[in-house]
Amino acid sequence: VQLQASGGGLVQAGGSLRLSCAASGRTLSSYDMGWFRQAPGKEREFVAAIKWSGGSTSYSDSVKGRFIISRDNAKNTVYLQMNSLKTEDTAVYYCAADQNSRRYLSVSRSQVDYDLWGQGTLVTVSS
């Protein structure tokens, strides 16, 4: 099973990008999914997460109101729409799956709960 993140690139501040996370070898439809990012010289941090059903989402305060996480289970893909990008959004973005979630309604914001990770896609926001 592999997760493949794509859609990263270079964008000017104020612009938009949409990241995609696709799975091969297994369906993602029963897993909660998350996006995390790691900026140069910093620790990896939570960005957004979505329940397997799409019925619940969570965002970090730094991206709330600018980023939207969504999923299309029929396409086995999770998306992160990033709008109003800032230079501080520059990072490698990782998608991850929480394959063993016991949460009924909420999603985890903790990296330790995500046990399947993609390889990351670089987002660079220029001023």
C-alpha cells in the first residue's frame, strides 16, 4: 500500500494550489485522513484532517479559513485546497492515513495516530 501526494509547486503569495493524495493497493474509504507539513528547520505539524465519511474535519489555527480538506472515496483520493497562500505555508506536505481510528465523530490531530504516510510534496510560496 502506498500513498502518493502530488500537486505541490511554486506559487506566489496570495495564490492557490490543490494537493492530492491517492492510494494504490488499498481503498482509503474507511480511513480517517490527514495532511501534515514540515517547514525547513521545523518539526512536522498538523494541517488538516477529515473523517472517513467526510462528515467531520479539523484544521490547524494557522490554516483555518484558507485551506479546505475534502475527499472523493470513489476516486480513492483526498485533497487539500490551499487558498490565500502565505510565505509561511512553505513546507513539504504529507498525507497520512489513520487506519485504526476508534473515534466515532472526531479526527485525530496527532501524528502518532497516523500509521500510513505518503512521500511528501513540496510547496514553495514566494513573496
